[in-house]
Amino acid sequence: MMRSILLIMSFVEYSDFIQEGDVAIVYQSHDCMIPVKVQSGTQTQTRYGVIRHSTDLIGQRYGSKVTCSKGGWVHVLHPTPELWTVTLPHRTQILYTTDIATITMMLELKPGSVVCESGTGSGSLSHAILRTIAPTGHLHTVEFHQQRAEKAAEEFREHRVDHLVTVRNQDVCQDGFGVTGVADAVFLDIPSPWEAVKHAKTAMKRHGGRVCSFSPCIEQVQRTCEALADQGFEEISTMEVLLRVHDVRTINLPLPDFGPDTDAEKTAPTPTPNQASVTLKTTTPPREIPGHTGYLTFATKPRT
Ligand SMILES: C[S@@+](CC[C@H](N)C(=O)[O-])C[C@H]1O[C@@H](n2cnc3c(N)ncnc32)[C@H](O)[C@@H]1O
């Protein structure tokens, strides 16, 4: 007997169909996407006209093309941490996918990892961490700005990942992460990370783990590295990740003239100069790479 299981949308699990209460991403173009809370009786304005949630969204497959009231169309996508990062309401500076991917890899995050993070900010990194550590890991995230902490907690509920995360509204430099000896990894994105390094160490497991600090300025990096070394962290290294957008061009190159092919000349005519070229795609790397966001400093806490 075939049984159909109706999965519910969350940021850590995929469901096929759009349901009441979901958060869906309305894709209008590559640089125009909006997150929408799906509620029957509600409508959303797009650049191609209105979409009505009851008829146009609920019950449709994620990925569907939906025709709007003015005749244009949009795609309705299942949310992912990557789409959330480019559509979320900014309450702070946020981390983007280039840095997030490096952080995830270098902190060795995986399903089941326990992670501490501060500050929560707009929750851009938090969503990516949650997707990686699900279904058995946990994120302890600390934010000292009360409204930001509350808003992040509300979004985690709406995105159905709240069972994987604890939000604490406190100053990480004074009060730490609120946990001891549990974390596999700690991430810091605060103005004075060196003040939180000792709390990072306290939060981490006895058998050690990885820590990362994100800072825009090299002076912050220097102070953090000193604090990490003072606390006995090892393998301290700092990197900057920059996107290098190559300029792709189509060019025509003349074929090299290797001289007459005596055998071929007997059977084929010699090509005229304008036939003897080849069309190629080339890329040119940029001379300067803009887009500095910050430096990522990684370190390892050894077993104690
Ligand atoms: C740049 S934002 C973090 C952005 C976040 N990584 C993201 O991807 O959305 C920095 C946050 O740290 C918080 N913060 C700064 N110092 C803090 C501290 N000592 N304790 C807790 N939170 C702090 C700020 O209120 C702010 O929300």
C-alpha cells in the first residue's frame, strides 16, 4: 500500500507542497526575491501584479510558476538558508554565503554538532548553522540587544527550527554563552571578540573543538589572536575570503601556421586566411578585488 507523508516546510527539511503558515520565497528575478508568510485570505504585491495566497500558493508545489494578476509570472521557491541570507530583513550587518561556507567547513560543522554563536544579529549565519547541525545538534546563540534576540527567536519559530536553537539575551563578554563544556565549535561576530575568548573556552567540550572570529579590522584580529594564544588555543590562522568574478569573453584566434602538410595538400585545398581561425571563451581575472567584508580567524582548543 502506498502511503503519502505530508512533510511540513522548515529551513532544515524539504516539503513538496506549499501550506498555510509556510515561509515561501517569491522569485521575481535574480536580484528581486521576497520572503512571504503564507496565510489564506492574504495577497502579496509583486512587480507583475498580485498573488492570492489561498488560490495561487496553498496546495501548489514548491518551484511552481505562478501567474500574477497583471499576467506576468513569478516562481515560488522553498526557503533555504542561502535564499534567506539574500532576502532577510536586515537588522544588522550580516554574513554572506561566501564567508558562511568557509566558516561551516573550517569549524568542521556536521549533523549533531553543538555550536555557540554571538551575536545573533539578523540570524543569517544562524540559519546556515542550523541546517548543517540538524537533526540532532544544537545552537546556543547570544545577543545582547533585546529586540534583536526576540525577533530572531520569533523567526526561528516561524521557520520551524526553534527545537534546534536556544536564544539568550545577554552580554557574551560578561556572561558568556550560558553553557559549560558542551560546544564542538564557537563563532564570534562582535566588536570586541577578545573579551569573549575565555567564555568560548568555557563553553567548549573538554576534548576540544574549533573557534572562529569574524572581524572587519586587522587591529581587532591582532587582539583576538593574542587572547586566543593566551587561553591556550592552537593552530591560529586568519584568512580573508573574496569572490573573484572573472570577465568572460568570446575571442577569435588565428590558427597557427605549422607549414605545408605535404600529404594533405595532395587531397585538400589550402584554407584561405579568414577560414583559419578558432573561436574560444576566455576569462580575465580582475586586477583589484573589491568586497572586503572581514577577516576570519580560526583556532583549535586542544584537549584538556
Ligand atoms: C554584525 S551583527 C552579527 C550578524 C550575524 N552574524 C548575522 O549573520 O546575521 C553583531 C551582533 O552582535 C551583537 N553584539 C555585540 N556585542 C555583543 C555582546 N557583547 N554580547 C552579545 N551580543 C553582542 C550586536 O547587537 C549585533 O546584533
